[in-house]
Amino acid sequence: MSKPSIFQFSQEQITSLDLKLVTKPRSQMFGRRLYTFSFDEQQYWLKAQIRNTHKDVEQGFLREMDFYQQIAVGGDFSLPFSQMEWGDALFQRYQEHYYPGVLILPHAVPVFDLHPEKLSASEIHFQILSVLELLDGLYKQGYLHADLKAEHFVHYAGKNALIDFEQIIPQFEQQSQKLTATPRYMAPELFHGDAKSVQSEIYALGIILLEWLTQQRLSAKTYQEWAVLHCQTLKVELPVQFQVYSEIIKKMLSKKKDHRFVCFEQIKYSLMLENV
């Protein structure tokens, strides 16, 4: 059953707004349409999808729309949102064959745009604990995000949240043979054909934290190079001031998934044991 959303827009309001297309060229080629607009001095994002363009992209859009219908408004891990119908006036304006539903989210700033060296030890601890709680909340609702990237953690109205649920999967759902993952964040076992799991989520978060604390992005040019990096050569070397997180991140990034933490709750507990 659909839940009510925090902010409401009428079709007349949306139709009268100046929607600015900001879709990346590749996504636009696959029928994705991302618009930005302002309303009552607040910036919003509107996501829509054209039919019959790219099967996987369309399925991702519909999966995310369905997920938002299932979760509570402004839940512990999501932004406030609005879902509405793409009205006849907008169909006529853009003259493209859209799916009827659209998703509207408020503008939020990326959590990991904060430079760690400009934060106090307690602020860094808060940020790490906060993203763990987001993923733990999602996990306890029975889901894996399945597409964790640094840009999918955002801050809005005093709290952190997750965005982009196009690859969301129930924890125990039989997964398709086709892997949809970003090599930068792929756990070693995914390169060997294993299904996504909470351990692969933990690995992806480990990569995000490693890149954030070192302020260095991992580098590889091909899928094969990414496989070698994750499966063989990756090393965890943190700046001196962040060494307190070294053992935790090493365990998150263990090449064997059975050697990683078993859940996000366990990582939070380890933070407390290490007095981080």
C-alpha cells in the first residue's frame, strides 16, 4: 500500500514550473530524465523514465518507484519524497512516451564531500556511525541497497540518508545471473560470480571509507584491472591521524567474505570496543 509523502505537488504546480533537464548524456540515451526545479526557495529533483528505451534501466526505475511505495515516509534511511503522476500537460510538453509515475526528492548534499581533515575526531566518528546505522536500518527491513557508492549517502535537514534504490533487493531473493555492480566497489567474490550479500555491502562501504579517509580514489582502467586490484593487490593504508580505524576497515575489506564482519551491527559494536 502506498504511504503518504511528506511534501505534495499538484500536476498544475509541476506543469507551471521551470523544469531544467540535468540528465547525464549516457543516462539520457537510455531514456532516463532527471530534472531540477525550485519551489518555495527549496531545490528539488524529479526523476522520470521513457518507455521502451533500455530494459535494465527501465526495470531499475520501476524497482525504485515500487520500493518508495513500500517504505515509511522519511524513514530512518531515506529522504522525504513525493510520487505523483506525470500529467497530460507534461506528456504534451515533452512529447515523449514516459512511464506515468515520477519521483520527487529534495536536494541534499553528499555526506562524503566533507573533508575528514576538517572534522574533529568525534565528527568523523559520528559520520561513520551514521552511515552504518542507515545501512543497518535498511538491512533490518530486509533489504540490501546493492549499489553502494559514496554519492548515495547524503545529508538533508539535519540527518543523513540513502538515495538511489534502483538496484535494491530483498536479502534472500534469488538474484539474476546478470551482475549489476560498479567495479570500483565490487567485493572480490562478485568477480567470481557470487551473489550480492551483506558481506559485499560491507566491502563496498569499506572502499567508500578508505577513499574518504585517504582522500585518494582507487584507480583502474579496465574490468580486469579492477578484478586484480580487489582480489589481489588492495592494501589498507590510512593516514596516521586515522589509524584508529585501520583494523576495522581492514576487516571490512577482507578478500574472503567469511573473514569480514557478518552485519553492520557488528561493525558498530567494534567501533565501541576500539573506543573510536
